[in-house]
Amino acid sequence: MAVHDESETSGRKESEEIDVPIFSAENMQSNMKVIYYSRTFMSIIGGVIAGILGFTGLTGFVIYFLVMAITSIGLIAKTGFSIHSYFTGWSQIILDGFLGGLMSFVLFWTFAYDIVHIF
């Protein structure tokens, strides 16, 4: 939070101070890495589960979107529902990396499906 400096605010009242949130670039980058790693890991796990259960077509993609929604809820819960303490906005935790894990999901979905149901 902003630090009160007497020399700069000698003419202003206490209530007129502007409270500007300060973010560390390294911490924000680390938080974004956690989002991408979590989404990639959950994409792989979801793909394996969808393949083992034998989902095909659109139902497999519905599973992917359900897994990503659950991952977003889990990340929000991990922050203690105070998103703005760790990220600049809701879109970072809900949308960033949402489609990034899609290729991993499809790869492991088809791989698990082939192993269990075809071979």
C-alpha cells in the first residue's frame, strides 16, 4: 500500500490520499505460472479420465470445459476468494490458459482411449 509522506501531503488532508495497490512483477509472473501449470496438469488428468471412461465426440470436449471450470473454481478457492490480492482481475484466473491445455487434453484423451478401448 502507499506510504504516507508528510513532506508531500502537508497541504492535503488525510482523507484525500490516494491508495494505490502495488504489485510485484515477479510475484505476478509466479502466480501466472501456477495457473498455467495447474491448467496443463488438470488437462492431462481430464484427458486420461475422459479416455478411460470412453467419451467420444462432443462429450469429451464437454468434459474438458467442466475440468477447466473446476480448475478455475479451485484456483479461486486457493486465493481465499480475494482475487485482487494475487491477480489484477478476474479474467486472469478464469480465462488465461483456458485453451492452452486443449492440445494436451486431446493428446491424452485419444491416447488413453486407444489403450483401453482399442488395444
